[in-house]
Amino acid sequence: MTHYKKNVEKFIEDSPSWLKAAYIAFMRFVRWLLAMTGLLLKLDRLSQGSQRFHYLRSLLAIHHLDDMVFLDTPWWTYEAIQALQMHIHQLGYKPVIFEYGSGASTIWLAKRAAKVISVEHDMGWYHQLKDKIPQQVELLLKEAENGPSTSYGSHKAPNLNFKSYVQAIKETNQIFDVIIIDGRSREACLKACLPYLKQDGIIIFDNSNRKRYQQALLTSGLVIERFYGCVPGSPFKSETALLKKAR
């Protein structure tokens, strides 16, 4: 990882919550201003045919689910999105997908999958999303329990236990073509999901550049392909990894 990447990662991880809230409020103000002047509609049209304008438009969609659904994109790097689209195309059929961490990606995946099972830990977000998802999506709510856990913890919530969230995939009694890891307790999710991934299946692991994920990734026994670049909705570049079983 380059010095620049390390600095960006550290800045994102260490930024106080008030700074992130201020950024979101500012971008919402910019969105409102563009909407009032009619420029948002113009940007909407431009975003449909250009990745550059698509990215610019996505910056105004942070924490705005309807906008992200309109833009038809998950919050992974553009190259990783393209890699997953190519994998699905090469399958020749619509895949069955399991997702840790629901959101705009859930709706995006549903358009390309036979079935999506998505697990969410946040009750408020679960209720906001469930009325927007199509019929081929099964949305599971698995809230965390109080008490820290060394095996099922989360960096963002160190006093909570995400065991039921991590192990939700075991309740499905299925194997999956694609597994998305983009929520809480990602290291534990990676370990738990491996028996439920098809031999030729893939895992999308978001924010794979974060230091705390490296041991889990490198000891997983999987082949790792990393995609670093722009992420819809984020002013900073990041990395999304595509993981495969060794052949």
C-alpha cells in the first residue's frame, strides 16, 4: 500500500463523526441548490452515459437511497463492479447471491440475480429498505447483542456481538454463486461464508485496503484480485477485492 493510500485510509478511519456529518450536510445542500436551479436534472441525464458524470452525481447521493437506486450502482469501486458484471455475464444464468450489509447494492444485485438473501443489523435501515426491495430479495434482520466479542466484534461497534449476523448464512441451507461482504464483522463473515460458496463462486469484499482486514484476507486461502479506484458516493478512492477459491 502506498503512502498516499495509507494516509487516506487513516484520515477516513480517524475522522470524527461531526466532520462526516458536516460533509453529508454540505453535499445535501449542494444537491438542493442544483435541484432548485435545474442543474440536477441535467447532471442526471449526463450521468447515464458517462462514468465521470455518474461519479460526480453519486457524490450528491451520499446517504440518499433513492438517488443511489436511480444511479443503479453499489458502493464499491467501479472496476470491481465491472468485474462482477463480467462474472455474472460469463455464468450464463442469473446467480443466487448472499449479501452481508444491505443497501443500494441489494437493489442493484436483484436486477441481475435469480435470488438475493441480504442480512442487515440495523433495524431502522432494515425498515427503510424493505419497502423498496423487489420480490426476489429476502431481507433478514439480525441485530447485534450487547457485550464485546473477540470473534464476532466490529471496529465501529466494539461493545456489540454480531454472532447472529455473521452466522445468518448458515440458516439458508444453500450454496451461493456470489457472496458480498460489506457490513459489520467482516473478518468473521469471510470465515463463516466459505463453506457456502460454490467452487467457482466469488466473494466481493469491500474496503479490502483497510489494515485490520489484511490477516483475514491473506489467511483465507483464497485468490485475491484487488481493485483500487473511485467509489460511487465517496470523495476518496478505496479498494474492493474479488476473492476466488484456488483451483
